[in-house]
Amino acid sequence: MVIDAAVDGQGRGAGGGTGLAARDLIAGRLVRPFPLALAVPYAYWIVCPKATANLPKIVTFRNWLVAEAAEDTRLLGEMVAT
């Protein structure tokens, strides 16, 4: 909700993290006020029971989610480089 409020011009984002705001940053709805960003490895986890971890629907979802995160990371990296 904080990110949505910032997009709507009702304040600034409050530590939501780049991952949560990536699409809004990429689309230009939000801007980073400073170029400084701290890397936080393993900030998100995909959790499911071990017995179901290799079910095709779980594997497909996991692969899609990881690919989306990688694409966001790539696009955000391009933004920083320019």
C-alpha cells in the first residue's frame, strides 16, 4: 500500500525494497532519489513441502518466478547504468 500511495503521489515509498517496486521503477511511475542501493541476498524464498517441490506445476511456477526476477534485475541494472 505504501508503494501504491507513492505512485499516486501521496508520499514517498518507505523501505519497500526494490524487488517490490521494480515494475513501478521500470515503468517510470517511481524514481530512485539516490543511486545508492544495498544488495540483500536471499530476500525472498519460494516455500512448499519437500514432497511437492518437483511437481511440474511447482517447477513451472518456480522457473517463471525466477525468470521474472532476473528480468527485473536486468532492467533495473540498465536503468542504473544510464
